[in-house]
Amino acid sequence: MFLKFYTSNYIQTGVFILQIRKDSYKKEWRDGKISLENNRARIIAILELIAVDEKRWKEACNSIELKKAFRRIRSRINRNAFCKK
């Protein structure tokens, strides 16, 4: 199995950057006219929204998988009910 490790190099630029990545999702905040320190509440609120969306997505995926499993079980039961020996 091939494992991919993420590494980063620190290059001092004098600009503070906060970056999150998850699969294909990427969000980045940079110091600008308004510093990140003054945007903490907004950033945390956005992170909370991202977490809620991810939780809903996982629950939806689990729900779909459960429905598929129930359909498979139901079809096996129905096949066995008609195949009495």
C-alpha cells in the first residue's frame, strides 16, 4: 500500500495565512486590510458551517448505504419465500 504524506516548507513572507484542506475542498484566509485576529469569530463560524455540511453529507451517505443493505436483505427474503422446497 502506498501512503502519501503531506509536507510543507516554511517560507517567511510576513503574511499570516490560515488554510484548511479536505479532499478537494480548500479554504484560505490571509491577513489583509483586516487582520485574521479581528476575523476570528467569522472564521470559526465558517468552520462550524463546514463541519455541519460534512456531518450531513456523511449521514446521507450512511443512509443511502443502509437503504441499499435493506433492499438486498429484502430481496433475499422475497427470493427465499418463493423458493420453498
